[in-house]
Amino acid sequence: MSLYVTELRRLSKRRLTRLLLVLLLLGLAGVATAFSFSSHKLSPAVVAEAQAKADADYRQAVKDWERSVTECDAAAARGEKTEDRYGPDCGRQWQPQPEMFDPKWNLPYQFDFRAEFPMFIAVFAGAVALFAFIVGASFVGAEWSTGGMMNLLLWRPKRLAVLGAKLAALLTTVLGVSVVLGAFWTLAFWLIGTYKGTTAKVTAGVWRSIGLDGLRAVGLVLAVGAVAFALASLGRHTAMALGAAVAVFAISEVAIRIAVGVLGVAFGDRFVLSTYAQAWFMKQVQLLDYDACEFTKGECKPAELLITWQDSALVFGVGFAVVLVGAFWLMRRRDIS
Amino acid sequence: MSAVLEIEGLRKTYRSRKRGVRHALDGFDMRVEAGQVHGFLGPNGSGKTTTLRTLLGLIRPNDGRMALLGHELPQALPAVAGQVGAIVESPQFFPHFSARDTLGLLAQAGELPRQRVDEVLELVGLRDRAGERVKTYSLGMKQRLAVASALLKNPKLLILDEPANGLDPGGIREMRSLMRDLAGAGMTVVLSSHILGEIQLICDSVTIISLGRRVAFGPVEQVLAAHSQGTVRVRLEAVIDLPRAADALTRAGIRVSATEPDHLLLTGVDKPASVSRLLAEQGLYVSELTPVAVDLESVFLELTATAPVPGQHRQVDQSTKVGEPGSAGAGGGWGA
């Protein structure tokens, strides 16, 4: 227990942890503040103003149409050809209709908490996952590269307990940051919805759904932190985690995309990690195989493949387990020199 | 006396595709008695740090037996770790932590009282700089901090790898005094160092390692005596008589190891008076007859065969291997 508390203290005392936490706070606050300026509450006056503008646009369009028809008739009377310029029958059939001028087009953007907050949970998770990645990798990577790990093992010659205590301290910290900042993030967008948008139709079921989205987001953040920690421990350097992340990105998002494109593999995106990340947040992603269609034979409904968040859990879970077990296995076996 | 540290037949082999097989430790033995200050010497790459790391559970040996404070390792290492303080090579600390933070975290991990941090800071002379970041410390101050971290547990056995590294002359003397005080208080100290003059001054006993094997061990004075070889320097009243004297001594069975322009060096002389008598009988009169004392440095260089040779550049793995023909340690006595 003392080791765990010590590692918690060590992590919180680290300059990088504090710096990144401040940057994370500033970043999230900046996004929420900037977004609050872009959303506008649709008051009855704003709606009436949009309606009035739509009516005015309609009237102006009718005037323009009438003037065009009159000009066309005059030109026809002079014996000029009018069809190319004004269309058949001087364009009488194109008389503007009121429904062509929807007042919604004149409304400013209004944030809808119910419809849009899930997307902002993904934004939040991305920012906190980046924090978890860097803090997780450097927490153990710096210990290895400076000799701090060796020093600690001279005190506590229980390798798995030492690595486990460090990981537990990291995950506790990341969880605490996620929960606290997540609560503020939700509150901030609830306030934006209340005062500068709408929180209509936010039922208990919606809150439950948001809660589940939040849980999946926190799960991903913790997994990212743990994987970064494990990679840095495997390579005994912070840069190992960064290098591995770049390599995975290059292979998954570039090399595999090119390969499946060249080979013409059906549903190629199922081999790309970002598809699973998307499915994790959106609950599911539908992949369509348009190559299976022969449009010359008429309308075609392309083949479908559904990637669910459970599939993502399996893919990420296996990767997570392999890296983590590898880190602990190597910690147990390796010579520390 | 009981042994605090015992190593028997320790082996550690590294296998590499590029460099092949290398025996870092090749049946190494070591024994340190309780309450001693024990010097652990060896040339670069001889296996000192590998030995300490293996002993402290950082490296897995291929074979051999190790015990600390009467407990077999590595099984009992977690149980005895609280009684062993160690620094292995110069440990690095987080540069943005202060010395007090660094030691405080270690004390917390070891469930030690907070006041112990201040005690060791006082002991190593860092009390007034304890609140400053480690990155502002000099090499010597970092070394003091490392020693403080090893002393934190108030250990029964203190293992220090190059503790005087980076210390100024005053610091080296303070360190020497600290070692003596700790040993006086009943702590056993194992000291690895290349400052052989210091080792000779501080240590009660030594172990010398070369290419992974022990080449000498025992109390310092016995190791020195075993390698002094009864060397005496002889000067005559008339320098011109030196060849005659060398001839007479050789005929009498005394080994003349060097004939210098103004003196002779004789080895294997048990009783210097016999030399004086022998030469007097030949009409040669001695003006100086001095036993030549050896120091630890010369013994070390002899045993490890690492003395510089003009015109040659010795490589790190070029030192004595026990058991090979011509090796200095193979002649019995203190050799393994």
C-alpha cells in the first residue's frame, strides 16, 4: 500500500504531469468557451426575425420573377428569341413558392445537447487519452532511462509489485482526472445548452445513454494510458511508446488502407483500427461494399458489414492484454543493467 | 566472525550473436565478515558491477550461491532488502525533484519515519541544500544524495559502488570518515572503488576481481604482505662494485630482480641482514639496505596485469584470468 501511495505522490509531483494537466484544462476550457460563442439561443424574437427574413426573401424573389417574365414578354413582342435566356413560356412555371424559403435557413446555430453532446464526449476522450498516453509513457519511461527504476528495485526487490503499483497509481490518477474533468465537461455543455442552446428532450434514457458513452470513453482513456505505460516499460524509454504509436498509425491507417485498396479486399476498413475507435464511440459503424454492385444492371443495394462497439472491445482488449502481459512478463525476466 | 555476504561459484554469461559468449562472472567467490569495511576492486569490465547487481536481484545469475545476512538469495532478497542499503553505479534522480522529495519518496516506499530523511541529509552534508532541485547539484552533491539514499534504511550492510566519484578532496575525506564511523557503529560496508589509496586507508579487507574471477582476497595487510615478495633495495659505497655484488648475491641464491645504475633490487629476501653479511664477506660495503614496501595499487596492477606498458594501449578486457598460464594469481598464496 505504501508503495502505491508513494507512486501516486511521485506521479503528482512530476512536472510533466502538472504541465500536461494545466494544458489539458486550458484546452478543454478553450473548446467549451469558443463553442459557447458559436451557439445562439433561438428565442421567439430570433425565430420571428428569421421568419420575417424568409418572407422578405420570398417577396423579393416574386418581384424578380415578375420582372423577368415582363422583360421576356417584351423581348418576345420585339421578335427576339427568348427561350435560351428565359426558358420556355418565359419561365412562368418557375414562380417562387413560399415553402422554398424555409425560415430555418436564417436561424443561427443552436447547440442541441441531446443530439450533439455524444460527439463532444469523443472530443473529451481524445484529449484525455492524449494526456494519459504521454503521462503514462513518461512516468515509467523516465524511471527506466534515469535509473530510478533500478533505485526503486533496490528498495523493493519485488519487480511485479513495483510495476503494478506504478500502473495502479497511473490508472487511479487518469481515472480521477477523467471523472472530475468529465463532470465539469458535462456541466459546461449542459450550461451551454441551457443558456445558449437547447436541452429539450433530455430524458432519463438520454442521460443513461450519455453515461454509457462516458463509461466507454473512460475505458478507452484508461486503456490508452495503460498501453503507453506498458510500451514504455517494454522499451525502457518514453520514446518507445511514441514510436510504437506512430508505427501502429502508419501501418493501420496508411499501409493497410493502401494494401486493401490494391488487393480489392471487401470491407477493407474492417482491418483499420480507426474504424473500431469510431465504432467504440458511435456504438456501431456500417461498412458498405459498393464494389459488389453492378450499377449497369440498375439500382443496387450494396453489401453491408456492421462493426459494433463489442467488436471494438474485443480488438482493443486483445491488443491491450498482449502489451500489458508482455510488459509484466519481461519485467519479471529481464536483467536490469 | 559471521559472514554478512557470501558468494560461491557465481556465474553470469552473456550470449550475443555479434559478440558471441562472454563470461561476465566465471565462478566468482567472495566473503565479507560482519563489521568490516571491505574493498571490492577490479579493472573496468572485470565484473564488479555485475556482481553487485546480481547480489541485489537486478541480474539473474546462471549458476552459483549467494547469501546476505545469512539468508539465501535470491529467494530471501525481499526479506533482507530492508537491511541492505546500496548504490550501484551513480544512480540518477529526477532532476526536478529536490533532495528532500527524492529521499521522502524512498522513505515512504520503505515505510520509514520522515525524520530519517533529515538525519541522512545531515550525515552526508546536504542539510542546507535539501530543498533545491537535484538538477542544480554538482556531481559530488548527487553522489552524496546517492549515499544518503543508501543510508536511509539504516542498513546492516551498506554496498557502495564508487561512492567517492565526483567528490572533492574534502568530500573524499568526509566519506572516508563516514565509512569508518558506520563500521564503528557495527555496519558492514562493501566499497567498490578505483581510488586504491582510499581503499588501503579505509578497508579492513579486500577482494580483487579480474575477468569475472577472484584473484586475491583477505585482510589488506595480508594481501600486501603476500605480494611484497621480500623486496629490498641495496646501495653500495662504490657504485662500480654493483656488478660484483649482483654476481655474488646470485651465486648465493638471492634473486636480483633489477640492476639500476646506482642500486640493486633484490626479491625473495627473508632476512635483509644476510645480504649485508654476504656482501661484507666479499669486501663490499652496504651504504643502504631498505625493504621496499608495496602498496595496494602496485599489488592490484600486478594481480590484474593492468599496469601500463609504454607503447601499448591496453583494452578493457585485457587483464589477468585466473588459471591461465602466466597469470599473476595462479601462484597460490592469496590467489583463488
